[in-house]
Amino acid sequence: MPLVIYSLLRLAIFIVTVGVLYLVGMGGWLVVLVAAIIAAAVSYLALAKQRDAAAVFLEHRAARRTRRPSTADADAAAEDDAS
């Protein structure tokens, strides 16, 4: 869930940045490019806590995957036991 929250907050920052730049008078593809750069910088500075929570979430998820044996390993172990 922290990953979803972080992603939604980054998207919201991008949308607000696009809106502000559009109201200032910037248009076309340039508004999207400049908004992406500004939103990346703002989210890097403002969302450190959410980014860390998302990173911890992904780290725990990856650790759970590596602890669980794959079905190929289980099949190989069953064949070894049957021999």
C-alpha cells in the first residue's frame, strides 16, 4: 500500500505542476517536459518519508520471494527423494 500512496502523491504533484504551468502561459509539449522535471524535484524533496516506506515495502516483498522455494525446486527435491 505504501507504493500506491507514493505513486498517487507523485502523480498529484505532476498534475498540479502541469496546471500551474498551463495557467502561467506555457503550452504544448514543453509544459509536460518542464512539469515532469519540476515534479520530480519536488517529489524528491517533499516525499522522502513516503519514498522510504515504499522502498521498505518493496524490500520486504523481495525478501519474501527469495525465501519461498520455487515450484521447480520443489519438483527437483521430490524427484531426488523418490530415487
